[in-house]
Amino acid sequence: MPIVQISMIQGRTPEMKEKLIQRVTDAIAEALQITADKVHIVLYDVPKENIGHGGIPLTKINP
Amino acid sequence: MPIVQISMIQGRTPEMKEKLIQRVTDAIAEALQITADKVHIVLYDVPKENIGHGGIPLTKINP
Amino acid sequence: MPIVQISMIQGRTPEMKEKLIQRVTDAIAEALQITADKVHIVLYDVPKENIGHGGIPLTKINP
Amino acid sequence: MPIVQISMIQGRTPEMKEKLIQRVTDAIAEALQITADKVHIVLYDVPKENIGHGGIPLTKINP
Amino acid sequence: MPIVQISMIQGRTPEMKEKLIQRVTDAIAEALQITADKVHIVLYDVPKENIGHGGIPLTKINP
Amino acid sequence: MPIVQISMIQGRTPEMKEKLIQRVTDAIAEALQITADKVHIVLYDVPKENIGHGGIPLTKINP
């Protein structure tokens, strides 16, 4: 059942997303001792200007 | 007050989204015995490559 | 695939939650023309003091 | 640590988003008496047709 | 319309939460030039053991 | 920056959660080629009655 949501900087390739989905699913299945088919993941691609750390948008922290 | 968030495969028409918003609002209002004006919905359109079930992206499960 | 998240005032009975899950799933399946088994729902029970509309906690709007 | 997620109508400028990130971070830091560097914000830009209040999409409430 | 979700360490008093709701609503209304009644906030109280930074639970970073 | 949110059945021990946070952070850092300190995770513990698959609460699917 775990529902996993990952918000991350946009621009990753389909291959990177596939790897991410695989690895995170395996990590959860192993840590929670459940089968991989129970894990559902959604990735949200977010532009840098939409992310803030310490009150500063990522476009200014790491342009 | 219910806040409803639905992440789904992108590509639905405005008409489909309107129907979705209507039906889900009615379902919640009825089940929780509240008025429809209390229900707030946000839809998130997600590409297939961003969705994983069992460690596999939806692009490979259902291309 | 739709992932549905509903944040609502805590205190609903298991029967009400079951009805909510059923109705919302049916509404989504019908509106999006998908089968019910694709719909995943998570409910989050939230105390009134954690909900704000217009800057006012629900405990003061509707005690 | 607070993780803040704001879903809002798309179309805001980078300057508006920067101001939003600043102000919300300051508000949280002050209200919770923590330092600003602990606050993480993600903004989600959503088209009007994806937002529903009272069962009606925002495109029809406020075209 | 903005929907705001704040996940934070559990244990804040109702007074602190009220202040948080007020300040964040004001900050958003001002930054986005909208009226406060459009802002909806939900707070999620989370135990320290459920929060991880850099792979380490907050219980170990800041016991 | 990735913000990771995992909604799962309540009842895991602090040790299991710690392992989960570690493994998921490592998986993301490796897949996205970023350092672990950029990864922020929040776990949400949810009772079985709050989770629905195919319109049926988890309490009835897997009591």
C-alpha cells in the first residue's frame, strides 16, 4: 500500500525516472518487508523557481 | 472542508475534468453528509513516466 | 492509477469512511472511464485546530 | 523542518513566487519560533480547470 | 484558491497553530494580491521519528 | 531538494522507520546522483480503515 510522492527539480530523463522508481520501490519493499507490487510512486516535476529553502528560491541558491 | 487531491495521468479534456470534479464532490458531500460548497478539489496531471507501480513506470506497464 | 488524498475533519466512523471510499472510487471510475481497481485512496484525519479558512482555525469558525 | 506545499493557479511570475517563498517562510519562522533555514517550500502551479470548489471548476466560477 | 499544506513536528499548542494559520494566510494574501478568504490551510502533525533529513531521522539529529 | 512523502499503514517501529528513511534516501541519492543531505522525507502513519484500493477499505481486503 505505501503511496510515495516525490517532488523534485524538473528535467530528469525517462531513464533516470525509471531508475528512481525501481530503486525507491526496492528500498521500501526491503525496509518494510512487503512485496514490490504494493508500492505506488508518483513523481512531481517542479521548476527551480517553485522551490524554496530558507526563504530563498532555488534559482538564487543554485542557478 | 475536505481537501481532495487527485494525481492522475495527464491528457484528460476539460469536460472530463469538470465531470470528475462534479461527481467526486457529490460523492463526498453525500458520504460525509456535508454541503458541496465545503469540498475543495485539486487535480494534478502527471505524465505516465512519472508513475510507478511495483517498481515499473506506467510507460512500460501500459505504453 | 489515480491516487486520491482526502484531508478531512477527524472523527468519522469506519462505516462512514468505507462509504466515502466506495462512493469516491465509483465517481472517479465513472468520470474517467477506468475500472475501480485502479483507484487508490488515502484519508487523512485532521483535528479542527489544524484547518484554516481565511486565516481562521476551524475551531473558531465552527466550534 | 516544516515542509510547506502550496497549490495555486498557474501564471505567477518568478518575482511573485520569490516574494511568496520569502513571506511564507518568514511567517512560519516567526509563528513557530524556528530559524528560516528550517523551512522548505514547494509550489505547484495548477491550471484553473484542475481546481474545483463546490463541485464547479474554477474556469466556470471565475473565467 | 491556494491550498496550503504544512507538515511539521507535532506538539504545537492550539495558540501556536492559530498564529501560524493567521500569519501564513496574511503572507500569501499579500504576496499573491488575493483576499485572505481564498486561502485554505491544513497542518499535519508528525512525530520526529517520521521525519528524515539526509537519511537520518530527526530523533537522532535533534533528540 | 527532493521532498519525499510516504503514506503507509501505521504501526511500524522507530527502527523500521529509521531503516526506511535510510534506504529511501540512499536510493534517491544514487538514482538522481545527488548527495543524501538534499533528501527530505516525511512519513504519514495511516490506519487501515483510511486506505482504499478498488473502492474497498484495507480493513476488509486484509483484516
